Amino acid sequence: MSLPLTLPAYMLNATSSVQVTISPDYYTARVDFYDGPTKVYSLTLIQAAPLQSLPDNLMVGSFEIHSGTLQLQLPSPIQTGTVTLNCTYTDLNVTTPQVLNAVIASWNLNQ
């Protein structure tokens, strides 16, 4: 595959998603949050700062992230690279805050 590598979107609910794009060096990940086709928030994870906090009460459509972090795990010849979302959230169907800890993207070197 050619780089930058855009990985399949991780669906937060029926209309909200997270899209991760890996840079050509494999060590930088841009994370975009979408409400349908509309980008509502974006940040970049890099090797020097692999853990980033999300803003409190981030609204991604009807999906509300009350607090959370994104973490980048760099790929190696023997380990897959990952981006992990760890947060508490609510949405239209989940009104009591719930914990979500999910790998939202993974890739290998030379993918």
C-alpha cells in the first residue's frame, strides 16, 4: 500500500466515527473525529508525544466523550502499531457514562 495510509474508520455509534491516517514514516498518526461526513476534531500523535488528552465533553455528533486519551504504539518488525482510545462517553442510547477502551487502528511496517 502507498503512504500516507488511511485506515478503516472506527465507528463510535451509527453516525460518529474516528479515522486514523499514518504518515509515510509510520511513526505519526493523524486522528480525525467525524459526525457523518463532517470533521469535528483532529489531533496528531507523534513518537515524542504518543499520549494525548482529548478535550472534556468533546461532542462527535450524538457521541459525547466526557474525558479521554489517545495513545500511539509505534510499529516494529515484531509488533503491530496501534492507536488506542480510552474514554468515558454517553450518547443517545447510553445515558449513564460508560468506559470505552478500544484499539481504533492498527498497522504493520511496510503495510
